[in-house]
Amino acid sequence: MANNKITMFRSLDAHLTNYTIKAKIISLWHKKMNGDEKQIYRVDMVLMDEEGSFMQCSCLNKLFKRFLKHLVVDDCLLIYKPSLAKDTTKIKVTGKDQKLSLYPFSSVMKIENWSGPRYYFRFTDFKSVLTKKVPANTPIDFLGYVVVSYPIEDVDKKDGTKAKRMNLTLKDLHDTKISLTLWENYAIEMSDYMNGKDREDHVVLLVHFGTKKLALPICLKQVVYS
């Protein structure tokens, strides 16, 4: 890569045009084409640098041929010349107003030498969510025991398409209960697990980058089973 000097997320500037970031992919999800659920329009990721800071990044389908093979959860990448712009989505997964994008002039290379944290969680207790101390659409990490899991269901979205949804009830160590909604692939994955023959008798969910909406934390990104 032309520029091997690493820029940390805290130093990113939209006016920079020639810089390299070193980051680990800690979460990845797909946005489907409107009207075609079989085609992927965009890949979105959450990246973490070696200081433990997060940044969202996206790659459009027209660039999949160049970059998709590099986009693997838990891999560490050197990314040269990503583009930094305003994040116009309603829910800011990392809490930042800007996000990175891969463009035709970007370069990506997998590397092995990672000195940052493997995981980085900022846990929120259920009481803070229920008492509305956490603002709506705020990304949160939380941990809870599955008390109730409801059957997966099809629901109608505002754009007329259908989506998969699964509701659960979680309980923490203080016996505080809260509702959780999983969508799309996370609902399908959780439903398959809960109905599988090899599932554990007691299931605990660790949710990374869930989002509080009204009084409910809604999982959008990554789910870890234990």
C-alpha cells in the first residue's frame, strides 16, 4: 500500500484523502436489494481499531468482486483510502455521525499482527433501559438469560415487503425482565437454535450493538450464544 502510516479512528477527518486504517471486523451484515431478497445491495460492517474505537463501514455490491473475499468477521485489515462521509441512517450503530465506505480507489489487505482487544463491550443494565436513562436508537451491549422465546413470524414492513421477526424475554441477575426482538437472519438463526436438538437447557444471550427503541432493545447486529 502506498501509505503505511496508520490513522486511528479518533483522528479521521473528512478532508483526508490519503490515509490507511488498521481495523478488525467485529460485526457484518447484508442489506438486500429492494424488491429482490436474493440479491445483496450492500455489506455493512462494524470495525474496531487497536485503541478499541468503533466505526461503521460499507461496501456496495458493484465492488464485491474486489473486496468481498476480504470481508470476514474477526479478520484484521489494512484499508488504504477509504472514504469518510456523514452517516445518514436513522440508527447510528456505533453512535458516530460519520461512517467509512470502500470505493474503487480503496485498497484492502489482510494482516495478522493485531495488538488491540479482541472484543470490546460497554454493557448496559436492564434497569437503565426500562427507566429510559438510555435514549431511543442508542446502540447498547447487554447480557441476559432467555426466559421466554416466541415462535418466529412473518411481519409486513412499511415498504410492503415481509420480514422475519422473533420476540424473546430476557432476565438479568437482578431478576429484571426485558423484551428483545430479533430481525431477519438473527431471528432465523435464533429460532433454529432454540428448536434444535442440540440446544442447551439454559440459554444466555450476549448482544453486541443492540438498539433501544421505545422501551425495547432491538438486536440489529451480532448475537453470541453461550
